[in-house]
Amino acid sequence: MDTEQQQETPRPAAPLQGVRVIDLGQYIAGPGAAMVLAELGASVIKIEPPGGDQARHIGRYGESMLRAYSRGKQSIALDLKSEAGREVAWRLIAHSDVVVQNLRPGAAESLGLGPAAVRGRFPRVVYLSISGFGDRGPSRERPGYDIAAQAESGLMSVTGEPDRLPQKVGVPVIDAAAAHLGAQAVLAALYGREKTGTGETLHTSLLEVAMHLQATTWCDYLGGAPEPTRIGDGQPHNAPAAEVVPTRDGHIVLSAYADEHWARFCRVMGREALATDARFRTNALRVQHRDALRTVLRECLSALTSDECVALLGRHQIVAGAVRSYRQALHSPDVQASGMLVDAVAADGSRYQALALPYRLGESPRATPPAAPACGADTARVLAEAGYGEDEIAALRRAGAVA
């Protein structure tokens, strides 16, 4: 095929091209779910109050939330407490396929934009609600953030050192996971709508997501295992597993708890006798003698650099990873080769780096959506596309219904 023919080869269409999404979310979980859909090709309109998403009011970290989870969207600023503002929202919803919201409990319903009202008028709409604690239990009206879900799901009880306070995970992992699992539910509902012609009402919560992320540990406990507790590094039933081992210039994590892998580690280290040592012959014995095992691991690896450890063990199919800072991870050849780092370009030409979706669709290039919009940046354009004339838009502005 010559160059001209190659250039004429059409670029694959994004899988959600033609799907329209209304994002009523705040902070991470709701906006994150909508942004996943945007990166898959959906057209997303972010409806913000005149003052903007709450993330716009909590300083630098809030601005980072917007950069991370509102790329590729149009923003319209609406006063949904006004009749005129709600009427605009209804007109936008009428031409949409999906509504996503994670407002405080009952807020969408009080505005008349809850799932029952929306799907009552438009049964084809897929409506996703993300709450803190679910919509059925006694905590259904409680506000919920990532940290509360970490606490109440048991996650903090197993995170940290045994003689220290319970610890949260270092990043809002529950919010981020809720965004992706919420988007997954929307995709399933859109697929189902192709068969039935009818949308769906979807509910998830940060608490349920936090439980789901601990499925293995929960199933172990439900199957009769003792109450899990904080042990720091390592795993309670396997050794060496998730062990943090000091090296000459940092730390690595190491897992070689299968007997075959432990024997291989001993051979690689030139310490074959350890494989038959009475303390280490089986996984159960290694768990029992974990302190002695950790001493052995330090003896074997502390003279090597982290990269030398990873290279040596990796060549012999033993799982190990260097503990990296953000700076080190950014410059990792594997991260650089993944293509996850993308440029988000704003309307004024400024740009910033962000992270793309953590998967690729065949050989298609990763999506590079525009930068997150300023609050209300697209109000006039969105209204015009919805059929409002210039005089009507001006009247809405004068009434304070849009900003």
C-alpha cells in the first residue's frame, strides 16, 4: 500500500461516538465516570452550578481533580434551583442517553432531576447515581467521601502497621474505582438498551465499591478465616509475599511464596540450602518464621540496588518491583512506553499532562481529549445547540438561570 492509500485509511470511530452524557457530578466519582465515557467517544455536557463544581473551591488539589476527571467535556453553568435553569436541564436531558450524578443524598430528587423523574419522562435514558453508603440502608441520607468508605468497609482496619493507628490508602482509590465501575455499569446498560430499547436506573456507592475492592480478603473471612488485622507489609497467609526489602539505594517488594518460586529464589541467590531449611521448607513454615525469613531476604538483597534486584529476579520469573517515588515512576521506561501520559490542550493553547484510560482499544491511538473547561465556558454554545436563540440566551442570563 502506498503512502497516499495509507493516509486515506479511515481512523476507527470511537466506540461511544454519538452517545450524549449529562454530568451532574461533583469532585471525583461522578465526573470520573462521565470522563471515562468521554474518552470512549461520548459527548459529555458538565452541568455546574453558577459557582462551579465544588472541586473549584478547595484549592490546588481541587484544580487537579478537574484536570484529571473533567477533560473532554463541555461546561454549562445552570442555576438548577430556578425554574428556567431546570427547564434548560430538561431540554438537554431530552437529547441525551446517559445522566450521571453523585450529588449529596436527595439533592437530585429535590431539584426534580432524580432517576424516577428523568426515566419517567425518558425511559431510554441510562441514569447512574453514586452515593456514599447506598440507597437502601440506614445511612442512605449520610454524605460520604472516599475516606468514610475506606473506614467503614474494613479497608483501614487492615492498612498500616500493627502497633500504629489505622491508615488510609495514600490516594482516593475508592472514588477513582467508583468512577470506573460506574462507567462499566453504564456501558452494560447501554448494551442492554440495544436489545430492549429501554434504559436503566443504576445505583452504586463508595461503600460497595470499597467492599468489592477487598473481595479476596472478604471471601477469606466469610469462609471462616480469623478477623484480618494490620500487619504492615507482607501477607498474613503467605511468605515471602508483598515483602518490603531494603536494597542498597531504596526498597523493593518481593513475592515468592509458592514453593517452586521460593526454591528458585534460593538458587538464584546461591543459597540452595534455604529451600530445605527446617524453618522455610513450606509456605506455612515460612509464615511461622517470618522474622527469620525477613532477615534472610535482607542478607540476600541489601547489597544490590533496587534496579539490580528487579533485573536479577525478573530474569528468573520471580515477582519483584522497585518502590518508586512519583518522580521515579514518571521516568520509568515502562510508564513512558505505556502511552498513558497525554497532553490535554485548553482553548487558549495552554496544555498540561494527564493520564489516559489504563487500556487500549486494539491499535487505535489513545484518546487525547481537550483540557477540562472553565465553569460555564461552553454555556452559549450548548444552549445554541439545544435550540435556544440569542435573545433567549440573553434572557436566561438576565434571569440568572445561566452564568
